[in-house]
Amino acid sequence: MESETFDWFPHLSLNDELASYISFPPGTLGHLPDMDVEVRLVRTADWRDVARRFPLFGRQGTIKVNSWSPDGHRFAFVAYPKQQS
């Protein structure tokens, strides 16, 4: 699938109907740490149609491993706190 965002780490639910992945802003080179990103939930029938967006401050470890529940109805991800300057 083509996208203007930089998308990484797709993980399929156990029933293969849903997928989650992390989406970095357009122009991102690599998967940099400490950025405003989105975790996206899509139906695998059409990856372009994003069912839910979870904007957060994250990095590669936000959703690096498959974290779907055994029933395929929930998944976990990690948001990182922004450091105060």
C-alpha cells in the first residue's frame, strides 16, 4: 500500500481481520525516537481505510511486537511522556 506517511511494524490480529501499525509523519527517515506519531487500526480488507487513529508521542518501541489479545478484539501499545524542557 502506498501512503504519504512512513508506516512501520504492521501486526495482524489473530483472526487476520484487523491490523495495527505505527505511522510516522511524511518525510521521516527511519523510525526515529520521540516523535508525534499515530497508531492506526485498519481492516485488512482495505488497509487505506483507517478505522481508528491513536495520536501519541512515541517511537519504535510503541508497537514493535505483536500485542493483540488472544480473542483479537484488543491490542496494546506504548505512549511515552514528553520531557519538559
